[in-house]
Amino acid sequence: MFSGAQISLYPMTDDFVGVILKAITALDPYRPRFRIATDDVSTLLVGPPEELFPAMRDLFVSAAASGHHCVLSAAVSRGCPGEPDDPICTPINDSRHGEPLEARIAAARQAVARAGLVGHSVAAQFSLYPLGDGHHMDEIYGCIDFLKTSGVFEKSKNFCTKLRGDAGPVFATLSEAFLRFGAPEGHVALDLTVSANSPSKL
């Protein structure tokens, strides 16, 4: 299975280059297990699906620590039929999908409850797309049930769900949504925007 993310980081400061370059060093611990490629538009992360959101969290928290308004935009995917299987993407723990929906919802809640705080508040909005045949709406509704009891749910919006809270539980919630919902071997995509230090918290 192929799993990865195309991410772009936008610090709202004249020193955006410095903020971005410092933030990218937060990915250094992941480099032995990831393929990472940066160009002038985005950074590609390819690796184990359960490590994608921890890596994005560390990158974004490093940028947010600058105190400037920062935004991260990401397209995240697992199981894309247009990408070849890659051994680097082998899940560390592939037992998340073999359970009924209610059990997966409960396990996702427990995982978020165990997430540590990192001391930076963020807001995020995302859309989950379980693609292909099957009961994809059951998976989406199950994910929504989980989100509403995650502790970081703020509200439903048109086409997406908004989360707010400490970056630790927020990124853990995003990871659980990505990992536990959708067909085990199916294509699942997630569209994500995260913001920190915004001057307008509306």
C-alpha cells in the first residue's frame, strides 16, 4: 500500500524562509523511515501511514513556535491505485481495520485520549474521502460520530469538519480519522488545512 502527503507551509511573516527552513528540521527524526522531497510548491512525505500525522504535527508546531500566523495545507492519501506499493509505507500496526465500526470508533477515542499535549493551540478543518465501492457513507458517518466525541470537535461546516485545541490531540484526531475509517485496502484521501496564531479567531 502507498501512503503519503503533499504538504505546504505558509508562515505569514517577512522571515518566512527562516521559519520554513527551521520547521523542516523537525522532520529529521522521521527521515530514516520516510522518503521526503521538497520543491518550490510542497514537500512530499512518503512512509508508514501512522507516522504521517505525527510528522506533520512536529513540522507545524515548529513553525507555530515562531509566534507568527502559520497555515499548513495538505493532501493526504493511502491506498491510491495510481501509485505503486512501496515497502517504506508498510504499516507498523495493521490491525486497525479488522474490527466492526463501533469498535474502531471506540479505539479512535481512546487513542486521542492518550495523546500528549504539546502546548500550541491550533484550528483545523478537513474532509475525509473513502473512495471506491462499498459502504463509504457508513464510514463517513462513523468518522463523524468519532469526531464529535474526540474532545477537539468545534463544528461541522459545509464540505468539512472543524477542530480546535492543542496540536497533540488535534493531530491525533486527524490521524485516527485517516487510519481507522474507509476500506482497509481501499483508497482513502484527506484534505486538510491547519492554522495557528491567527489574528482572527472567528
